[in-house]
Amino acid sequence: MPALDVAYVEADLDVLLNEDGVIAVLGFGAAAPVSEDPRYLRVGLEPIDGTAVFEVWRAPGPVEHGRDGPVRWAASSDYCFGAIELREADYSDLCAATEAAYQELVRFTQSRRWPHLLRIWNYLAAINEGHGDDERYRHFCTGRSAGMRSVLGRGFSAASAIGRSDAEPVLQVYWLAAREAGVAVENPRQVSAWRYPREYGPTSPTFARAMRGPCATPQLHISGTAAVVGHQSRHDGDLPGQLDETFANLDSLFASAGNLSGFGPGTVLKAYVRHREHLPVVAEILRQRLPDAAKRLVLLGDICRAELLVELDGIHTADA
């Protein structure tokens, strides 16, 4: 299979959607346009400067797209983009909304030609609201596990879960699936998420630290990665220290995935930042730590643990 092409682009949305090979366009923040095209999703995270930059996924060959119940989707012969948005008010609580979203995700992927999940993104409002087991992120994890019950035991995809910066009570779930299976990658510096001890909630998070794509060119789909070593958060209140630890985790992931080459022109990263005043600080640290050719997008969003200030995820296509 070919590697998925991912880029950050400043362009007119209609122009992008008319280009060949586009299977997904993601807009960020209030300045992003609205469109009913199934290939497009506006994400409730504000970019650092408020500009409407787009994340564009491209794959070779013809693209088909449509809607199937609550699922909007688009696909090439190799890859499928899918997205679901559910209003929490239509369900008894966040757990129920999440379970419903994941039941639809599983139903759709298992009935199509792209049954292998590589990567899932989750965006929800007020992710850290509530104390102990009443925290909304823990309710999300319980709903996600229940919704995936029929496929648990087949392995986990890469994933991120981030708190929306627009506070809109709409659960957004979108994913990348493929006609062939990838290979899950764990980080030896971290306890696998599904083995977290009970102190992190009644239901462990169900995701792999990364997923190596089923393509000839080494391509790593990186889960949300933060300053967690073992299962514990590190560098409480220390933003540069958390970023240093995060990069150490990414280096470990690259080694675990087959000693992949480091950041370069095939790197496309998102940085999720909890506090608005930290946005330019994170942008500057990334400028210093990453080569110019590595693409990055800095977004305002809450991390799944209240003590964490920043998280990185992305897609890294290594040098062949």
C-alpha cells in the first residue's frame, strides 16, 4: 500500500475538495468554514493564531464518499476516513453518547472494505470536569470500551482524546481505517494504556501508543503522547520539562517501531496546549526542537490528565 499523504494547507476549502485524491479535510477553530461535504470536518480546537489552516489527507486513485447513518465517510481503494458527531444532549450522559458513537464506528468499519482501524481522534467538551471516577474523561473511557466490546481482543489502534476549546457539548470522533492491518507499537518507557492500574479509573484507556501503517514506506501513526513515564505523569507545572519528556517518549517510539529515522519532511505533528498563554511558548520550543521541514500545528485543547500541560500526536513518514 502507498503511504497516506498528510499536509497542512492554507487554501480555499472548495478548491481543496475539488482536488484529486482528497479523502479528508479537517478545519480547526471558529474561523474554519462550515460544509456538508462528507470529506470535511470542522474540529472544535482553536489554532494558535486563529487562522483557518486545513489538514488534508490524500491517497492515490479515485475517491468515493457518502453518508451511512451518522457516519460521514470518504475512501480510496486503500484508506477510509470516517467521522461521527453526536450531541451529548441527545443521550443520557457522555458515557452513553460515546458508547453509541463507537458502536456506529465498529458497525461501519466491519461492514466495509476498510475494516482495519489505524488511528482514532476523539474531541469532547470539559474533559477534566468532575472528580475521581466522576471525571468526564473516565466516563468517556467507559463508553468507548463498551462501544468496542464486539471487537475487543483484536488489538487497539492509535488514538488521542482531547478537550474541545470551544466548550461545545458535541462528541467528535473521526478515524483512519485501511484495507490491510497495521502493526501496533508500544513504548517501553510507558505502561501500555490498557494495563493502567485502577487509580486511573474503572475502565482502562483502549489504545496503542502508535500504529505502524501497512505500507512499504515506514509510516507511524502516533497516539497522543505526553510526559508520562511508566503510568505516572512527570514534571508537574513545568512546561519545558513536560515537552522534554514527551520528546523522549517519541524517540523511544521511533526506536520501538523499527529504529525509524527522526523528524523531517515526512513529519506532521499536532501540539495540544492546555493554557492559552502557553501557545507561543510551545510554538517556540517546537521551532527549536524540530527541523524546519517538519510540519506542526499548535492548538488550544485540554489534555486527558489535569496535570498535563501539553500533548503531541501526529503522523511520521520516515525516510525510506
